[in-house]
Amino acid sequence: MKPIYQFLVTFCALFVSIDSAIPMYSRINGKIHCNQKYKGKVHNNKENNLVVPFGEKGISSYRDDADLSVPDLITKNGYPVEIHHVVTKDGYILELHRIPHGRSGDPGGKKPVVFLQHGFLASSADWIMNTPEKSLAYQLADKNYDVFLGNARGNTYSRNHTTLSPKDVRFWNFSYHEMAIYDVPAVIDHILTTTGEQKLFYIGHSMGTVMFWVTMSHFPEYNAKIRLMSALAPVAYVTHIKSPIRLLAPFATEAELVLKFFGDHEFLPHRGFINIFRKIVCQREPVGEAICENVVFLIAGFDKAELNETMLPVILGHTPAGASTHTLIHFAQGINSAQFRPFDYGKEENLKRYGQEEPPPYELAKVSAPIALFWADNDWLAAKIDVAALASQLQNVVLNYQVPFKKFTHLDFIFAIDSDKYVYNNVLETMEKY
């Protein structure tokens, strides 16, 4: 069988197995609300350092949270919010969401600054979808932190470019490598310039941690700008992941040819095929609900005990938020190579880009900022043995924290009912020491 057809068989098998992979669940208000077209403000501003005050009069209570933009949700919960835009050196226009202070008002004076970076297929919504008492961004704001929520290139809020349209396949020619060497430095510099601070706290989840390692290894001088990096579900090596992504690894070259049909080089776009798929299946009988839950959780694992099922419509309304096929393939390449290294373009192109036939490994020894690692046993994407391999190469690990709940998964760091008890309280306590 040709590799491309073998891949199709494997990919289809993933979805055939959906019904049996996860048990069925009770209905929520009679049905699951599927993704709707983004109704927030659309920005195509090419000016750097743009700040837009948002939502001063609040949001009608009649609108479902699943349909609200991140700024809308923040405003609805009683917090101030600003929209910032940052232009990277290669022309991508990134949207940041800032919560400058908590609901009790601005106490004045200088505040510590924190930058939160989401994971794969996600957005700034990850940090504010739960209740204020359970969402890390709100907790930080209420503890007098100046909070900035990042959005990686290509997601719902960062789909603009100075010259390219998302309809142009060249727009999607990036992986987490480009996010790290262009997006992260640009955002850090913008935040520090805006606030007048010399350093900031960095909190990353999943791919948000990958971006940090790569940035600091490429630009070691940026380590001096970090007070503490808190890595939730830290990823670098992916040799031992349990996620179905590993089934794609043998087809890392052919996979791109297939996956581009799911969004023209955009994998799992917020709009398009996946949106239609949900509208078809999510409002059917309970089997459809199980499929809906798999669409979000199949890649990263699932913990029914910690999922707030009433929150599921909001999750589905904001996730997946879009990513490039190159990013998924980059992760799959890491499974094949058992290394943490840049994108493998093949021997000929590698010689042009790297001066050698194989991509050179990222130099994790250059990551010198203080690091707090938070990981879990049941994480399909950040396996215990891979986290240990990462920790052994980082020179300044100040905390290596295992979540004390055996079933805690990759997405529980963001969506779990008890994420505050198991993770966030420890994150906040550690930050207070820096």
C-alpha cells in the first residue's frame, strides 16, 4: 500500500474509534452548542503597539458565552481589558489581550507583569473560560498582576499579516519554531516597553512551553528578561507521548499532503470543515456528543471527573482556534527523531537552512531563566519520562512539581474543575518568591 493511502487508512481509523474511545455523557441543556462564526471585532491594523480599549458598557446577558470573543468574556466577568497588536519581524500581526488589574480596581503603583502563552490549537480564551475563581488569568489580575494573554500566529485572533492573507498558503508556512523566534521576542519586548518593566513572569501551557525553550535557546539574552517561567504540561521531547499524534509520525512527510484538505495548510481551523462537522453531529443523540468531546480531547487525553460539563459549550465555542499543518508535522517529526530540534525539510533544504543534512538540536542548556515545571502522570502529550529528559537539560529548575492526582490530563491544566487546587495555587505561591 502506498504511504499516502496507508496514512488515509490510519487517519480514518482515528475517527472510527471515536465512539469507543470515550464513554457517552449526559446532554447539556438538551444539546451541545457548536462553534459559531467569530462575532467579535475584526482587526487588520498594521501599526505596531496599537491599544484599543474594549467593552466599556458591558455585554448583553442574552449572548451565549460560546459566541463571545475573549475581550467580551473578560468584560462580562467585570474585568478591564485592552486589545494590543504587535507586528513581528516577518510581518505577522499578533493580538494580545491585557487585563491591567482586578475587579476591585487599580490600586496604582507598579505591578508585576505576567505573560500567558497558550498551547496547540488554542488561544487566549484558555485562560479565562472558567469562572473567575478558577481561571488563572483572573486570579492573577485579582492578585494585582498586570496580565497579558498571548495569541500565536494563525489562531482566531492572530490571522493578519502586513502583506499575506490567510487564504495564501504562504501565510501558513510556519511551525512552533517561527512562533518562538519571531512571536515570543516581539511580544515580550512590547509588554516590557508598554509597562516600563525590566522583567516579566512567563506562564506557558504545552506548546507555549515549547515556544519558550526555543526562544531562550536562540536568544539567550532574553533569559535576563524573565523573572520566572512556569511551565504547565511542559513539552520538548515527545518520544513517549500516548496521543494518537504518534500514529501520524510514520507519515510525517505525506501527512502534510492530506491535512491541507482540512483548511488549505491550516489544521483544524476555527471555521470551515470542523465547524461544519460539529454542526452536523453535535446536536444529534448522545453518540454525537461523544464525538464532539473527542474532537477536542482525543489528541490530548480526557478526564471526565475533572471536566466541568456545563463549561463544554464554551470550550467548543473557542477551541480549536486554528494552527498550521506544519506545526502538527513538526511535533510528529519529534516522535520520529527522538530529538528536540527545528523543522526537518529534507536533506537538500536542510543544507540550505542549517548547513547540514539533519536539523541541529535546540540547545536547552542556554535556557538559564528560573523554571518551575508542573506535570501530571496521565498527560498524553507530556509524558513523565519526556519531562524528566527536559528537566535534566535545564540548568535552573527551581520547582519540579507532580500534580497529586493520577488521572490529571494535559487539558486539565486549563479546564479542570480543581485546576486551582492542583496547579494554580502552587503556581501563584511560587511566583510570590520571585
